Amino acid sequence: MSIMADSLESEQTTSARSNSLKISLPTVMCTSEPPEKSDILCKTNSFVSSESKLSLPSNLGTPTSPLRLSSPLSLPTSPLNNTSQQNNSPLRNNKPQEDGVKTLINAGSATGNPRNKCALQPGHSLMDWIRLGNSGKDLTGVGGRIRPVTPSELALHNKQDDAWLAIRGRVYNITHYLPYHPGGPEELMRGAGIDATQLFDKVHPWVNYDSLLAKCLVGPLRYDLPDAEELFDISNPSPKSDRLREPSKAQELVRKSMENLANCITPVRKKITAKSEENVKGSPPSKIMQSLVQSSDLPVSISRRAAASPAKRSDKSPDMPPPLRHDWIQTSTKLTISVYTGPLANPGGCARITESFLLIEVATNGWLRTLKITPEAKLREPLQLRVFAESGKIEVIAYKEETGVWKGCGEVVMGVPSKVSSPRTVDCRVMRVGRVSHDTTLLSVAPKAGPVVVPLGHHVRVHRQVQDSECVRSYTPVGDGWGPTDSSDVFSALKLAVKKYDAGALSPHLSTLEVGDILTLSGPYGNFELQKLKPVKTVYFIAAGTGITPMLGLMRFMLSRSHPRCEQAHLLFFNKTEDDILFYENFDEMAKEDNRLQVSHILSDGNSSWTGHKGRITKQILVDILGKDAMKCIDKCTHFACLCGPTEFTHTALDLLKKQGMKENCIHAFMG
């Protein structure tokens, strides 16, 4: 079985060189004619691994998984891996082929046996596979949620249109990778439905499979515990009793790596040796390293070290926020800065380039902190900003003005935490105008100064001068993935769902805005704490009309969260008519993809063809949909309810939930 194009085995080593970068030159027997007609034995050279400890991470998923330089095909655009160049290489040695000797291609298998590779179809090269992995398509088949897999479940996925395999305690869905496999689908299917670790180690243990298949990861391989009768049957001892032993260190590392990957936490790298650290600090990257990075633009970290975690203090003030940590990684064209705020801190932030400085502002629980970065060279816009709410990470991506590899990201200065006394006001430009219903417009607006991300459950305010007085209305950004999308959408833009009221003071104006118009926003506002959802496994979203907007980001967060995994999410969406339902198609699609989401639409003025629930929010409707005892709190509650809508609706829903036995600390009402 072959997962990547195998590196060629080394047959000769040049002993004359003794520098720090040792290169071994393998011998490959090749021919351009059939074996019976060829009379040439060709020897060609390619490089294998250097002794440098500098790691070259893969762009296939986790940015910290090192690619091995021992595989020429690991870097498909490397000049040393170009077939046409090899054919004209002066390093080739030609000698006549002996009669009766067939010419073979040494595929470099772990067992030493030469194997012929399968000719891939057009559009199925390694770079095509990388592009597919970065396209956003779900290659796991389970919605991208990391979850444990038992051997019995693994055995069910052993068909070519549904193939899973396990390597070293990790289960991968290889269905989409089969046509990209250089050894052919049949070779890879030998490991489908089973733990293929031994088979993999026999063929090519050096291949960096975890980077290649990172986007196909389903979860850790977990063995079932035996039942009590099987375990304690003295007359017939069961080998399954061995499963109750303490997990080994290797198993524990696999478990932790699964948690890190699920939480988008950067795994800890191997300890940097003194030799490589000296190279990092005192000398520029080698020419080989620079050529590899610039030719392939794969993520590379020359001196990527997270800022040291602050020492714990016994006199820690409860009035001060926890310290921030920062980290960075680069390619030849861009720089990525990661700021860690702590799990479930629900951070918001903004980023901008000012006078050659990169400024990153991080807001958490009413505190504002600023990172001022003086980069090693100039950066350019546009900036990209992403927030990972569960792990508490803010990621800023900036592009280098000139292509190259830096020694470091530059000087980083952390500002002193300050309380947010008054929310910021920013001018935004309308980038796109769409529709989500007959009377609701979806505005995509981007701040002029740089991207902004609003914490989950928080809102912004829109300001406009109307006849010498300021008119202000609150709107919750709906986030990405809601409503119609196309290639004109702007990354990190704020999307506001504006329902037009004919007698409204602001909505008629907002509904007439066009691309390029300027809008003034302030914020963020809100008191929702993501920590409240930490123990929650069942969540109820009860909304009416545009009150659905605070729920959208929380809904995606709960369904994608892994610790603890959400078991059920109920949406009760109240509207007047079927045409008034916002994001109708999005909810249907989500419910089909994830059976944990139950969507119930309730109409107060449904027509005769409507077969769903009718009426306004009442105790009977809540009981019919959720169940009589579903809302009752117990000693350790694992449920939570979010309410939003017109003021009267929200107060009524709050009162009904309390009467059904739900405590106040298990309810959050969004009030505009």
C-alpha cells in the first residue's frame, strides 16, 4: 500500500562532503523504451533528508506536521523533482544494459521490493489533492467533527465508495483520496476497514501520512470495553480484559493530539536543538530551504516559537484579565499571527496596518488589549481575521509586500489591558447587497480600517443622522455561511440582516443602500458569556422574526463543538407567514446534514397548505415540541435556552420556561 509517491532508495553516498547538509544520491534504473528493446541503464540523482532540524510544515491541514525532505514528491514544484530536468541532468550515468536483464523502476518501498506506480488521471496530482483539501469540501464524511471510531464501525467502511482505514490509532476517510493514490486504488483498498498500521509500516513508514490525510481525519480508534459477564467469567477468561489496562504513553499522546486538532490548538513541536536554534537566530535560511519555500509556497516556520506562557502568580488580581500568548508562522508570501485568549473566552477583535505597523486589538469580557508588531519587512493589505471561539484563538493573516523568508516576525509589543469604557465607532463600506426574504436585506459591510470580528452573541449598532438627530438601531452580525453567497463576498465582512418596516426610522434607508455606500457602526455590545455553554449538551433556540440572528453563530458553534459534544439542538422559530421565515433553506440543509438539529417552524398566520405548527408561543406548543420534562432543571443541568425576538415575545418565553422548571442561570434572553 502506498499513500504518497515514494522516495527513491539511496544506493550511493558521497563521502567527500562533510558539511552540515548531507545529500545522498540514489540510483534509479529507467528506460523510455520497452524493456526488451532498451539498451540503456540510467542512473539519476535526487536529494534526501538534510540533518537540519528545521521543519517544513505541510499545507494539507495541521500547520505543524513536518514534511520530510526525503520524499522528492513531497514538494511537487521543487526544481529537483522535475522530470524534464532529470532527463537532461548532467548527473545521469549511462551504461549499456546487459542482455537478458529487465529494466525496473525502484519505487523505494520499505521492503526493498520495486513496485510500479499507477498512472494518475489528469487533475489528480498531489497539488490537485492539496487544492481539494483547501477547497473547504468535507473529506471526512462526518461533517468534520472529530469523534472516536470503534473497530466494528471501521469494518463497515470497506468499499471503494466508502473506505476508511486506521493508522497508529487514527481513522481516516480515504474515499476521496483513492483516485489520487500513486499506487492505485486497489493497493490502498488493502487497508480499508481495518487497522492498517502494520501494512503501512511494511511499505513506507517514512511517509508523512498525517499531513497528507489531515483533512480526512474522522477521529481516534477506540476499542469497546467488554461487558461484565465476559470480563469476570473465570471459566472462560476473555482477552478483552486487557482493554481495561491504563493507556500507554503513545495512546495518551494520540488522544491529546485529537483534542488539540478538534479545538484548533497548535500542537507542541519537537524541542529545538541547540544546533538548529543557532541557525535560526544567527544565520539566514539555507539556499535550499529558500528555494523550496519560494517554489512551493508551503507553510514554513523558520523560528516559530510561541511566546512563553507567563509564570503563575499567587497574588493574581481578579480584576485583571488572563495574559495573552502569541505565536506566528510564515510562508514566502504571507505571515500569520495567532493570539491565544483561553478556551471559551469568546474573543472579538480587529486588525489594521498603520504606518508600517501591524496592530491587533483583542477584546474579551470587557477588556481590550493591543499587540503592536513591527514586521521584519513591509506587509500589505488585505488583512484576514478569523476567530476560533472554542479554543480561544484569533488568527490574523497579512501578506508580504516582497516574497521571501524572514528570520522572525519582527518586534512584538503587548499593550497594557484596559477596560472598554465606550465601544468604538467605525466607518464601513457596503460590499454586497443580497436578499434573504421578501422584506429582509442582507448587507455585507467591511470596515475601512481593517477586518473586525464581533464575539458570539454580541451585536453592533448602526448610526445615522435624521433631521439633526441621531437614529440608532441594533443588529447582530449573522456570520459566514448564511444567506446567498458568491465569489464577490468579502472575507471577514460583517453581514447584517435588515428587515424593512415601512414606518421605521432607519430600516427603509438601510434597505436602499448600494455597493460603495458608507455606514457608521459602533460596538460590540452584549453580555453573553460563552462559558455558560461549557457543560451544555442540549440547547434550545427559541426565536421570533429577526430575533433569529443571535442564534445563528451559536447554532454553528454548538454543532461543531467537540468538548463536550453537543447531543441535541432544538430550534423553535416563530413567524407570521411562511414567506417571513429567514434562512429557510439554510436550516433545511443543516438539519439534513446533522440529525442532532431539530427545526420546528411555527406560524401565527399560516395558510391552508401549511402542515406545521400554528399559533403563538404557549406552554402547549413548548410541551408538544420539546416534551413535558425536557425543560425541567436537575442537580447538574446539561441544557440551556436562548431567547430572542420582540420584547413581548421574549418576556413571555422567559416566563413560560421558568414555569416549566427551568432555572434562570440556564436561560439567556437577548435584549436589543
